[in-house]
Amino acid sequence: MNKKIAFITGASAGIGEATAILLAKNGYNLILNGRRANRIKDLQDRLQNEFQTQSHAAIFDIRLKEDVKKAIDEIPDAFKAIDVLVNNAGLASGLSTIDKGSLDDWETMIDTNIKGLLFVSRQVIPGMTERKSGHIVNISSIAGKEVYANGNVYCATKFAVDALNKSMRIELSSYPIRVTGIYPGAVETEFSIVRFHGDEEKAKAIYQGFDSLLAADIADAIYYAVSRPLHVNINEMIVMPTAQPVPGIIHRK
């Protein structure tokens, strides 16, 4: 019996890496996307050693549409029949009021969170429609459901992912291709380090005094969605730390 194939963007760290490990543990072969080739190679070695997972490294920046097309066109035949696409790559850049926002930060978030997701999806979906099967998991954020102060453009990009998630589900349901949106609250990954442009102390303070979500918690949610029987689609899943009832409130110890 052939193993299922999952394509994970942003697999070099955080939620993407945790998802790769859990899917490998459960018998998937993987296409692992990231920009840091050394991190992807280390992950490939680990998955091969621990789970005998076959994987393909797809090293490209999802913001660059020509690179996306070239890399996906060059996926080996053994990996082309993609069963699951996890659109995980995304980021926040900066945290400021809209009147003081950085145009570079805005472009980085729009290019990654919206356009990058679209570029990858546009290349993968035709194969799914041709095979009349597949499952797309789009990683949004609680910021795609509720706006918080200084989140403005980041929230806007994640609201866009919410809209795309719903659009994909409507437009692809007749094939039938399943589409799931995952909306995490505070997850301790490299997310805040990226948001604060490498300021690790500032990033660390975000997660102090409460038990945040871990990358493995979101990987678990993703696996739950993709492991349901084919007649079941998990449309959306909002996953929050117990200490965070809404985006603007965290109960710290």
C-alpha cells in the first residue's frame, strides 16, 4: 500500500516541523518546504532515521512565484500525487499602530501570508482536481477571526486566509477536495522572534507567565483533521491556550 504524501510549507521550524514529525510518525511521506536548506536536511535525516520516511526537500521562498512554480514542477514523480497540502508558512512583522507601520513589514506579511499561500495552492490544486481527491489545510490565526491593537495588517492578512479557506471549500467541494482552516492563539515558536526582527528578549516576554500552546498542539489539530473519514470535513478549528480567552487577554501567573 502506497503511503500518502503531504506537502508542508514552512517546515523548517515551529508548527511546520512539528506537523512533519507527526505525519511521518503516522505513515506519510513528505514534501518539506523551507528557505533554510540545512534545517530541512536535518529534518529529513531525523524522519528517515526515526520513521523510515521518504521525503523531498523543496527549498524556495513562497513569496517568489517563479521559484514556486519551478520547484513544484520539479517535484519527482514519486511525490507528485499530493494528498495533503498544509499551507503553514506565514509570519508577523512588526507590532505598531497603523499610522506608524513599516511599509516593508506590510509588504512582507502580505507577500508571505496571502500571495505565498496563493502561489503554492495554485500549483498544487490542479493535480488534486485531476485526481478528484485531496485535503488542503490553511493555517490562519485567531487574528483571522478577531482584530487586536497594533495587529492591523497582520490581522488583515489572516482575515484574508479565512476568506480563502472558505472560498476554497466552496469551489473545491464538488471534486471532492476537503479544506480545513486552523486558527491558533498564542503558540511559542519563532513567531515572535520574527515579529520583533530578532529581538529574542522581547519575544520571550510575550510567552512569560502562562502556558502557551506548543507547535505540537497545532500539529495534533492538523492530524486530527486530515485523519477523519473521507465523508467528514473539519471546516474550522480554533485552538487557544486556556490562559488566553481572546486575543487581547492573557491571564499570567
